[in-house]
Amino acid sequence: MSSPLIQAVDWGFRYFDREEYALRHLNLEIEAQEKVLLLGASGSGKSTLLHALAGLLSANSLGEEEGKLLINGLHPLDTQTDVGIVFQDPTTSLVMSRIGDEVAFGLENMGIPKDVIWPRVNAALSEVGLTYPISHYTSALSGGEQQRLVVADLLAAMPSIWLLDEPTANLDPLGARSVIETMFHLHQKTNATVLLIEHRLTELVKLADKVIVLLDKGESVLSGHPEEVFVKHGNFLRKSGIFLPDELVERKRPISFGEATCLEARQISAKHPGQSRMAVSEISLQIKSHHVLSVMGNNGSGKTTLALVLASLLKPTHGQVEFIGVKNGESYFSWRAKELVQHVGMVFQEPEHQFLTSKVIKELLILPKRLKMKPDTAKQKADELLARLGLTHLADCNPFTLSGGEKRRLSVAAALMADPEVLILDEPTFGQDANTFYELVALLSEKTDAGQAVVLITHDVELTSILADRVVSLSKGIIVGENNLDLFVAKRSELNEKFNYGIEKGQTNV
């Protein structure tokens, strides 16, 4: 009997800045050509395992390793097997300034002949739905488009082992489905082994051969065929924070029509520095207290640009954004930062862009210090948010060493420390398991009930259906429709399938 392609034998890894092991006493086996879903709660060690298999964790420089982790019987740092990885954050992978060069870069390093490289580049870009010219700048891509580009890098290289860390988390529903189906279609051609981390499973369960669930930091593992694992252990997995396939949760918060308008955008248009094309055009919006607005649309539709303008981090080329009743309604782009943070808070798509300190707890205390909040009051508030969001045990850790889901929750907590009048969150549920997802929903519901206005920039149909009061759809930088929330909630399963098709066709009602 042949040995498994990937094997962990009582394996563990502890980062130097942590007292606890990220994974310990892990035992698992993966056969060649298997398509495996790797599941676990946020912070359970999934990304650590993928990074180790990719040969990115050196016990000499990053931490302490125990037991054995093998690929074809060798340590990942010694194996000759070609391994490709897609990270949670696409910006950590991008090295070239133009999208064609980015995909070609890996192929050139592999020694692929030039006459083979560019057909592969064009085919990979087409497969992931990036239709820009190959000279298009990577910096001009949205976060979701950058994720597509990183997936194209892997598809072009066609390694023997694919390690995918939430490759569709920042993609719109149609794009996510297209990318996953493309990868599994190419798997049939290449016979690659696939190890995929995702939290939302409805589409993926049908394509996987095996499910591996990490529990208790690897001390316990559930492994088997997807149907077997979810039928036998469904209730236990749900309590452990695992989303179940086809799981829909009923909306508990009544739909609100909001109260007073606190922030208003009037005919705003904006473009990014160095770009000639407007990212958003002539958008008008009213943001109301006690109200949740969800902004949805395809990757590259202008959602993040709109968020940056609303948060005063990108000045519009035309139009005006103002707080109603504050400074006689004057535009707030000239306000001092200390004034601004009391009125508007922003959670970025990439949490690392807003981290400034070397400790989680310090990250939460920056704004209170600027606002001259009493230290005891600030510390109590920070501790409460850390407890609510499952981060207490990480209070003294470096924010940059957290998992993707933990970073996201920390960025939300940091924004909430100032209790801004308007809170804008760009993909707030990225990397969240079921338990942390619903805790975020509960926390945002409480803030809205207390009077705050919340703006969600999201692809997450479930989040929108159970939390939002109003949905605005963007396409190519313009508003193409406002959706009735009752209809949105009633048809969310259908919307998961058709939402983006509707936007592309210019339909203003779902």
C-alpha cells in the first residue's frame, strides 16, 4: 500500500511570539489527487497548516516545530513536489505592476518557454474573469479582482498541490462560483491535489472528496466524505462554529426605515490617483441613524471607492459629502482627524492597513487616548469588545500575527472604540466562522439600535438578508437599483444564484 501524499504525525507548530501552539498533536492523511475541504473555527490553525505545507514556516526563524509534517515522505522544506498557495490576503502575493507580467512571472521562474507563457497567461486571466488588457495595473484592481489575479497565477502554473486559503472570500457570488468551478475543472485535467479552506460550503461540498475538520488546535480531527461528516456530526460542528451546507438563518431584527439623516452624499464622482476612469459616478445617498445600508455589486463595481469617499479618505472629484447638523453641514474633508473619528469610522477590506501598534490591546486604546477618554473607561471598553469578539486570549499578541478572521474582528473592535456616528465596514465577515459571524451581527445590531448608522460593503447575501435595512446595488460605478428588503430576504437563496446576473443585465429590481 502506497504512502499518503501529505501526512501529519503528531505535528505541531508554535510561533515565537505565542505561548500556545497554533496546532499541536495533529494527525491526518491526504492522498494524491484528493480534493479536500479543510474546516475549523476562526483561529483553529488552518492557515498555519497551509503555510507549513507551502514551506513558509521555518522552525529556525518563525517558531518551534514538533512531530512530522511530510509531503511524499519529506519535510515541506525539502520536498521536490511543486506546491502552489493562494493566501487570504492577495496583496501579499502580488509582485508585478501589470496583470500580464504578474501571471507570467511565476512561469518565467519555472523556465517555461516564452511561446508557451503568454497563451497560458491569457487563458488563466480569461478563466478567472479578468478581461482587462494584460498591461492593466494591478494597483488599479479592486480587492476581489486582485484575488482573481492571484488565483490566475496558480491556474497558469498548474502545480501538483494546490493550497487555497479562502480564495473566494472577497469575490462576488458569481465570480466565486466561476473561480471554484474553473479550479475543479482544471483539477480533472492536471490531477492536482487540492486542499481548500472556506467557511461557506454550499457550493463546495458537491465538489470535495473529503472533509477534514480541525478541532482543539489539531488535538482532535474529524475526517471523511462530506456527506458522512455533516450527517453524523452536523449539530456538533454547528456548535463548534462550522457553517453547515445550505444553512439559512431567519432574520431576527425587524426592518428599520431609519430616523434622521446623518450623512449625505450628493452627486459624488471619484477616481483613484493616477487613474483616468471614474470609479464611481454621480452617486447620491442618505445614511440614516438606526439604519443599516448594504452596498452590493460585482468586483470592481466601485463599492470600496464609495466607502472611502463616505469615510472622507478619498476626496470626490465632483459632488459633496457632509454630516447633517454638524458644522452647518459643511464638507468634512477639511476636518481634523480628532473631529472626524467621532463621527465616522472605517473598517478596511485589508485590516493590516489600519494596524499601528505591536499589541492587540494597544490597538484598541489608540483612539481613546486621542479623544482623551479616561484610561480606566477605555480599558474596560476594550476588554469588553475583546471578550465579545473572542480575542481576549490574544490581547498581548502582535496584530499582524493573527489569523485573517481575527484581524477582521480586531479592526471592527478598534473602529467601535470611538462610537462613531457612522460605521462603514468593507467585507466585515471575511474569514469568520459561524459563531464569530453571528456575534458580529449581534454587536452591529446593538450599535444600530443604540442610534449608529452602519454601512456594509459586502458580497455576503446572508449578512445583508439578516442585518441590512436597505440594499443598494452598484455596477460600473453607478447605482443600478435599490432592493426591497422583504423581497431580498424572501429570495436570498435565489439571490445567491442570480444577484450578480441581475446587476450585469442592468435590472434595477431583484
